[in-house]
Amino acid sequence: MRLHTNRLKPEEITNREGLQVTTAARTIADVAIDGLAEEQIVQAIQEALQRGLTTRKELMAQAMYQGGRAKRIIHQTLKGDDPL
């Protein structure tokens, strides 16, 4: 579990089993920034989309907001996917 110490936008927060957590898109961007292995990030993106935990639009919004490595990995992964 990781505690965020920065401010989150309301749209970056969701509830899971009664707990407030960051959305899948925000979490994916955060782990990309933190240096998680690229293969694991790609897998997380694909699984989150398949499970309906996020959308391409939400991922793209996080990519644009965060920039850098998160933007590159999210863009490359979504470019290779069929539109959902």
C-alpha cells in the first residue's frame, strides 16, 4: 500500500470495498513514474481495460497530465491496442 502525499483530483479517486483509493488510470501512471518494469505496466493497462476498471480516455488523460515515462508507456500500449 502506498500513501499519496500530494493532492488528488476528485476524478482520480474511487471506492473499492469501502476504501477510497486512486483510480486504475491514476495508479498505472503513478507506478510508471515510480519506475515499475515496463512489461508490468503494459500488463496492468491491458488487464484494467479488459476488466472495465478504466477506459482509454482516462488513461490518455493521465498520460497527458503526468507526462514523461507514464505518457510514453501509456501511449505506446494504447497505440498497439484495438479501440475499446
